[in-house]
Amino acid sequence: MRLEIKNKIHLLILVIAFSCIEPYEYELIHEVGPPLIVVDGLLTNEEKTHSVRLSYTSGLGITNLTTINEATVIIETSDGDAVTLTERHPGNYVTSSTYRGIVGQSYRLRIKIKNGHEYLSSEEVLNEAPPIDTLYGRYVQLPSEKSAELLNGVQLFIESDWSDYEVSTFRYVWEETYEWRVPYPSEYVYVPKIGAAIQRKMTDLQSVEVCFRGDTSTALLLGSAFSLNNSKLTEFPIHFINENDQNLSFKTAVKVKQYALSNATYQYYKRLKENNESGGSLFDKQKGNISGNIKSLTDPKELVMGNFDVSGVSSKVSFFEPKTFVSDGFKVNYGLDYCGIDIIGIDSIPALALEGYVTDDRNARMIIWTYDPDLQLYFMTSENCSDC
């Protein structure tokens, strides 16, 4: 009940916050007419490779991305310094891996493309992001967006105190790395050179049994202190792990990043999210023109899509195990629902017939699970269930 009340409060906060904002009107991207330049740039105070992507818009029926190549892309600072980015891939311009923005410094992006057109962003201050105080999980039931059923799983929340920081609008990204183990690890491997199978060494066996998989957020997650009575974010839902998925079968590590946005960039992302039914990526197909803080110096009437995001970032990493939530009702998925013997089937192959079996294209996805020396039989199962 407490969680349900909290969720209703968050929903009410969003309704109140957005009710005073005038509806955003956009122009449709037509099938005809000159394409518009699209800019997607991000600079933070992290020491890493920062990138700016350049492309052109295309009609709704066109799926190929037209990149803008051989452009001059420069990040300029308010104290007169400048760094020129390198085109690593077509349309993708990057800094060195040691570059980082400085908190309190102002930055702008300058672009000049081959046809001589030049573009410049407004100056953006890199604000310090407050720390994420806690990242924790709770077993919950949530209504499904696709059906009337309830989804069981672990909802992850964050809390952050913004009261001592100048910025009050934020964007969130989560990254997840989780451990996965196949239920029937392959104990033998077929070696074509000798036409026979050999038993795996312990280290090799562990490599096929245990692996690590990753996932990251794709939707835009935004937060604003304007919608709160105080400057502290509490019980903000950041990521839901369905118990039917394998993400929390063993162990998982979740990292959440909090980007401190300028008010203009926050409004840009908000419009982008509202405009995009697929969840809010600038390089998804857009229904209309979403302009940000970049203007054309060559032609003031030219529309420019995209934004140069200058944000301080903080992060928090937490580790989770299923045993923490089992007592609350969490059911661990070990993959047996799709790797059950009655579902996938097990082929028993005599040792003398092994070569013919594994070289048959129809068995390309089958590998050796184990071997019975008394029966002189190899037991074959699906690769998905024996080699992660």
C-alpha cells in the first residue's frame, strides 16, 4: 500500500509539473523538402571519449541514416580554449579518451560542414551533479502495459538530495551487468581434427557455464525538483527487473548515472520524449522537428534538430542477489522453463556415430552435454542451454 501511494504521488507530481507548460507544437517532417541537420552531442566531467553525432533527417519511409562526413567539429570554452574532434566513424566525431569537462566552466559547440554552412550552440555551464545517496530494490507487483496481468519483480529506486546544488533538472541512465549460468553446462567438446570428443578442462567448463550479460536503458528518464515540495528525490523508480527474466537469477550489478541538466536541455529532452512514441532517442524516427540549443550562423532561418548537452554527472553502483527478495515472494528463474528436458529434448548418440551427428547441418545448434561411459553414449542438447 505504501508503494502504491508513493507511485500515485509521483504521478500527481508529474501531472502538476507539466500542467502549467504550454503544449508543444512541432512541424511535421515531410517526405519532400530539404533535409535538416541533426546534432547529438554530450559533454560531461567524466574523463572519457566524448562524442558528437551528425546526420540529416529523412522521410518517414526511409530507414537508412544519412551521416554528415568530413565536418569540422570544435568544442569551445568560455576562457578561449578549443578542442577539435576527430571523425572516428562516418558522422561520429570524438574527443580523446582523456578529455573531460570542468565543473563551472561554460562550453559551446561549433560545426562547419563541407557545403560551408556553419552552426553554433549556445553556451552551456557544466553544473555539478549531486551524488546519488542510495540505490536499492524492493519486490513489487506492477500492472503490465500490454495486458491486464500483474508483473512480479524487483523495482529499483534511487534517492538524491539536491538542496545544496544549483541545478534542479536531471536525466538518468542505468547500466546492468548480470551473471547467468546455463542449466546443463557442456562437459565435452567435439574436435574435428581428431574426429572425436574430449573432456573440457575445469577452466573451460566454467567459461561455458558462467557468463556475464549486459543491458542498458533506452527510454528517457527525467527528474525535476520543480515538481517537489523540497529538493530531495525519494523513492524514484529507475529500473524494473521482471522475475520472469534472467537478470536476477544469480547476481546483478546496476549502475545509475545522474546528469545535471540546464533548464533548456531538460525542456528539450522533455519535448523529445513526448514527441517520440518509441521512448525518446533522437536517432529514432521522428514525427516532427525538435530543435535545441544549436542555430545556423549561415542561414538564421534554417532549422537545426538536436542539442549539445553539457552536464555534470554522478553515479551509484549497487549489487543485488535474488536471496534478498525470495522471502517477499520473488521466484528465481534459472532458465529451466525453456531448457527443460521435456521441452528441448535430449539426443543420445553412440560414440561411433558422433562424427556423423555433429557434421550434419541439421544439428548445428546441438552440442555435447555429457557422456555416459557405461552406455558409451553422448547426450546432446541445445547450445542455448549448455554454453552461455
